Amino acid sequence: MDVRQLRYFLAVAEELHFGRAAERLHMAQPPLSQQIRKLEEELGATLFRRTSRSVALTRAGEVLLVEARDILRAMDRATQKVRDTAHGLAGTIVMGLMGPALDTAVPEVLARFRQKYPDVTLHLEELLTGAQIERLRAGTLDCGIVRLFEQEVSGLTTRLIHREPYVLALPAGHALARRKRVRLGQLDGQPLIIFPRRMQPKLHDAMLSALLRAGARMHISQEALTKLTTLALVAAGSGLALVPASARRTGRPGVVFKDVDGDLPLVDIFVAWSEARPNPALDKLLTYMENIAT
């Protein structure tokens, strides 16, 4: 029994007429009758009661009708799913995401992508940049949204999708909160909340160097892994922090944001992926990523 025979059987079972079934299948009636007889021989069961005036299903034929419909529907679904996957209309994308990207256009773009391609599953994992680079190389991530600053990314393809400056986050009652802008030199001796050096050593050093060049001696009062923790510590009066400008969107009570004059690095966010891990659905997503304003 093969798929072709099942389709022949289904046509006869639904038409209950060999002539009409043959027309529906665009074939002559004798070959159709031969295929049905062959199917009955293979199954060892009579599927149709035939008279000169009528064709009717036997009990065995009724059982096969139910099963044939299920089998053919499943095969049609499988065929369509395979085709959709090959063309990027279905599949799975395992995507790394780091915290600062959540206040950019990335979440909105991902939401639009999900609406347009509902059969593509986006599996998101919040990971630091270093962990994402390792997993991209290991092949356990399809792509990642990373903050790059002089990291070694050989073997990966990267595309800049967002750029913004740093701003100063400080408690609402702080003396510098009354100023329109703050110079880096005015942070001399101020308690600073910053991310641990192990997260991004080169970026960490570049930020401290910029402060020192501006005449601001460092007093690191606290280290924080995430932007939300950093802002919570600022609100609690633990210190000041240099954070991406998009942090303003958080609307954290008790925190004031000020533009900064100084030679700080920019916040550059990239989408990164490995060409060695082809994924048609990822190609669709990367096209969407091109629409993010930088």
C-alpha cells in the first residue's frame, strides 16, 4: 500500500462511483479499478461492494476511509512543513539576548517578526555577550544580540543594529541633578556603580580611562551585573552610574538622567551569527533586523 493507492481509494470512497473518481483523478477508469483490486489483494479485505448500479463501502472500507484521511492529512502537513522550513517560513531560532537590547527597537522587531511568521519559534535566552560568543561558536545559538567593544569575533558575522551614548544616572536629590549636562570631570570623587571588569574588561578599562583623562578620580562604590540592578542601587543612593541612554525609558522613580560631556565609548549593539550554522528562518529574521534604526 502506498500513498498513490490511498489517494485512489479516497477518490472512489468519496465519489462512490468509479467513473467520477477516475475523472477527478484525471485517469482512465480501468487502471483505477485495477489499482483498487490490487489494494484489496494486498490488504486481504474487500473495500467496496460493487453492483451494476452502485458502489458502497464495506465495513473494512469504512475503517480504511478514516485511516486514509488521517494518513494523507498527516503527509500533506509534513510536506508543507518541510517546504516551509526550507524557505524559512517555519522552524526554530535559538537567540541570545543581552539586557541593554531590551530598551531598544529589538523587542518590537521580534514581535512583528512573530506576527508575520507565526510558524517560526523564537527561543530567547538572556545571556551576557561573552557567553553568547562562546555558544555561537559552539553552534548552540543561531544568533545573538550582543554589546561589542574590541572583542575577538573571528568566525562570526556581525551587523550593527543600534548605537547610543552613555548618560549619567544619579539620585533625584543629588547636587548634579540640577544641572542640564554633566562633564565627566565633575564626577571626581563621586561614588560610582559599574559592571564587574570580568564582564567586558576592555570596555571597563576604556570607561575608567575616559574618567581619569577628564580629571575624575575613581571611587567604585558598588558593582552590578544588570542595568535594572544598577538603577535600583542609584535610586537607593548607593552611587552614580553611567548607563546607556535608552535606560531613560525605564522611568525608574528616584533616578534622574543627565547627558554627559566627555570621551566615553558609545554603546554599540550588534546582531551576530555564524555562517557555519545555516538556518533559512534566521535569514528572514536578519532581514527584519536590517530595519532597526541605528
